[in-house]
Amino acid sequence: ARWAARAERMTPARLRRAIRRAAVSADPSAARVREERAYADRMVAVTPGDDGMAELHALLPAPDALRIREVLTTAARHRRATCPGDPRTLDQHRADLLSDLFRVAADRRELLPGTPLGEGCEIQVVVSASTLLGTDDQPGHLHGYGPVTAQTVRELVPGSALRRVLTDPHTGQVLDVGRTRYRPTTAIERHVRAAHPRCTFPGCEQPARRSELDHVIPFPTGATSADNLRPRCKRHHLFKHLPQVTVDELTDGTTRWRLPTGHVHDNEPEPLLPPGEPTD
């Protein structure tokens, strides 16, 4: 009622701000109670959109929301000023910077100093083996979103906390559950240490549980998966990376070490169960 006489001379946005201010001024204590009640509803949500896009919605205290906008805007303007040939708009720069922040956090496994990410931080995409190899362009399935184009699947590069589930193009059955981030999951660690109970250097008795997990094919070319990891004790893990040392994994599970002296030693896989007694 106080602002009704002046309302016709004001824009809707200015009238809205004025009425909100009047409401806070009329009863500051009640306004604070409403603020505290609203603060409890803070949240972040993702709404799937069309054409491979999604909306990220955050309900935050006003100072936090404005701080995020100002940081992104300032960084976007700096990027545009230092990259004059970049065709992206200010909005596009802001969106890309926001995405980059969390892509880096996923790669580093840390959101803030002292705030590591848990094992549950990952996105999962299901894709046909033929699509990944480029022989067809069947869509993949991004969990939590839905179908995405083959090109989008191929552009999901290692280091983005991605779990890629590879399926047979004819039957749809799972062929491999690979990892494209450096650290293996607890389940993969257990699998590797159970399948290879000791360090793979010939004669080394260091248990796998006290050994490091080494990529057979170096990451990121090689996946962080059970078939591309082997336990090596600290000493032999370092030794393996000397330029004069070559380590090969043979098809029967044997680890072949070629040493600087020219000697070749094979470490055959250790059976999980002791062999049975010989029979006549």
C-alpha cells in the first residue's frame, strides 16, 4: 500500500526491489527468520535438456551466488581481453570456466585444499565397442542424463573421473568396465591384489597388499582397469621405470623382466589355490 501510488512510474524490477526492502524494514526479525528458513533449502540440481545439454540450477544465499557470478565474469572478461581471436561470447566463456573448475577438481581428486573427493565422484557412460572404435555412430548412454551422440562419447577424455562401460555391439552385454582416471577404485584394487598376491618381480615375496599398483600400459594410454594393473613393491616399481629395464606381460599372465645386465627373468603367475597332488 505504501508504494502503490508510485508503482505506475516504476519498472517491475525496481518496484519489486522496493517492496522487498520495505518488507525487510517493516519487521527485520521476521525477515531474518525467513532468511534462516530459506537457507536450509539451499541445493544444486541438474535438469536434462535437449541436444546433449543440461541445466545446472543452484539455490544459494544471495552473496554466494553473486560472488560466483562476479568471479566468472571477471575471469571471462580477462580471457576475452587476452585472447582477441576467440569467438566465444561472454556467456560461453562463463559456462566454460565453470565447467573447467570442476573438470580440474575431478582430475586432481580434490575440490578444495583438504577436501578430497570420495570414490563416488565419477560419471558413467555406456558405449558400444564398435562406436568407440569409430566403425559406427550409435549413441552412448550417459547415466543421469540419457542418450548422447557418439562424438560426445569419444570426446570424454581420460582424467575426467569417467567410468566407461564397453558393450558388445550385437548382444549389448558388458565387455569391459574401464577406468580413465589414474586411481583405481577399491573394487579394482581388491581384484588386482587377489589375482596377483605378490610383487611381480621374480623372487620378490612382498605381499600385494603392501605393494603399489602399477599400470602395465602407462596411463592415460592404458586404462586404470584390472587387466592393466600389477602389484609392484616400492623398490621394484621404481626399478621397473629405469630406462634400461623392460617389463612385458605375456598372454599367459607371466611377467617378463629384461634387466640392464641382459638377463631375462620370467615371473609366472602364482596360482590362487595350491596345485593338487599328482596322480598316477
